[in-house]
Amino acid sequence: MRNDAKCAGLAEKTYGSLKKYKDCVFLCLGTGIGGSVFYKGKEFKPYRNSGFEIGHMIIKSDGHLCNCGKKGCFETYCSIKRLKNKIINELGLDKSISAVDLLKVLDINKNNEKLQKIIKEYIEYLNIGLSNIIDIVEPQAIALGGSFVYFEKVLYEKLVELYYSKRYVFNKKELPDLKLAALGNDAGIIGATI
Ligand SMILES: [Zn+2]
């Protein structure tokens, strides 16, 4: 059975942001990080396990402890859950704050230096993770989904700026198109029915 991120990836590939691409990657940034890879138009599936545990590639030696038991996994730096928790701790917010209210708080505090530092660090690690995927898979496009899409206003512009600077990628001639999931959070449900 496919997990949520893989269902969402399949939906994006079939109906959404990745429809016109043959080689592409879907990355679901939410409570963790999951993803799927499409190669020559088909989902790339290993015989054993589900594969592409992108969230558990280590991007920092001896970094944050991950739920999987390893340290420094991509998702301990770039899941939306971790980002939210950092912001909540830094600004002393209620842990149960909704995404809508959190966005309002972020807007009010957009000049807060500590907040800017958290977001800058998030974008930095996200670009490192993306470049690792790009260097290995060489996709035509990467789509970002999950609850990341709710925070588009706060994160996307800064992400794009660093992404197109090509700082971390090996192949500086052809950067994959960077897309946002077109089907939003329903993608997982749609994908489960394909
Ligand atoms: Zn992990």
C-alpha cells in the first residue's frame, strides 16, 4: 500500500502540477517528509519496501534526533511540523495554534530577527535537501506539497531566490522546474483512488 505522500505524488503526476513531466519528483512537506519519484512517466518503485525515504537522508552530521532514531535527517530540519514547533517555541505561542492563526502571527512578526533566522535556516536546509535529490535523480521538475503550501507566502519567495541561485546543485545548466502542488491537501485522497 502507498503512504500518503506517495498517493499525493501520484495524484500530482496524473492530474496536477507534474502532469506534463516524465521525470519528476514529488516532495510532501508536512508532519514529516515523504516523496515519490517518477522516471520516464512511471512511478519508480523498488521491489523491496516503498523506497525514497527522502525525509531520512541525513543532511547534518550529529544533527537533531529524528523519530527514526537517526540524527540529522532532512525531515528534522525541513518538515513543516518542525518549523512550526520552532516558531511556536521562539514566539511563545500556544502549541495548538491553527495554521491560519499562525500565518497571521507570522505576518505581524515578519520583521522579528529571530523569526527571520528560523525561516532563513529552514530555506537553507530545504535547498540542500532539494539539491541532493536533483543531483541523484536529475528530474525535469520537483513539486512541493503537504502543509508547505499553506505557508507559501512566508516561504516560497525566499526558497525560489536561493533555488535559482543554483548554489548547491552540480548541474548548473538545467535546473528542474520548481512547482507547488496544484491539488493542495486533497491530493492524497485523490491519489489513493488512482
Ligand atoms: Zn529519520
